[in-house]
Amino acid sequence: MYKIVICSAMMIGPDGDLLMVRKKGSKYFQLPGGKIATGESDVEALIRELGEELQFDASGMVLQFMGLHSTKAVNEVDTLVEGHIYLIKLEAKFSFVPQAELEELQWIKKDNWQNYQLAHLAEEFVVPKWLSGDF
């Protein structure tokens, strides 16, 4: 089985909502972020990916490491994804416009997250942490 390593952001708005994105051609919502390129640190990859996908500069922000999680990838066959997850608490709610490979962005709420088809990494690791508020 093939393995990809990504770095993603658990972006929480001031109202506690969680930002999720959906790539073109996918039905699954996932965290913003992406694959770590050769020679890149996970933080460098995250900053680059957030710039590409959201036109968001996270370089001066506090990035709190939430952990690693490995699970089955939803958009690639026979592939495991290892996610390095960082928390970003936003002081203002941004109206991001999807860029690059993204088709849609949603701020999901704690009372409606079940209405979205989530990637395994988000559903297994991020949503339980977000719902617990333990960060």
C-alpha cells in the first residue's frame, strides 16, 4: 500500500466553527493543507499549502501541533495518509475563496458537522478533538 504524508490545519474561527475544504472532483470535505514536498518541513508545507489553497499567510501565526494520525486516504486508491495536524485559532472569520485544486470551502458548526461527508483523517482525529474543545 502506498503512503502519502501531509500537513493540515485545524482552523477554528472565533465562533468555534471549523474550516473544511473540498477538492475538485471529490465528495469528501477535509482540512486545508497538503503533501509535504521533498526537503520541506511539515510547517513549511503547511504555510505553502495554505497560501496556495486559501491565499492565507500563516507564517507569523501560532501553529499548535495537535498530533499525527494515519488512516486510509479517501481520494487515492490503495493509499494510506499520514497527517501532521496543526491548530490555528483565528481571531476573525475569513471569507476564503477556493484556489488551486479546491472547489468548495465550508465553515462547519458543532451542530451540523454530520451533514458533511468527511475524509477519514478529519472524522477520526480532528472532529473528536474539536468537539471536545480540548485544546
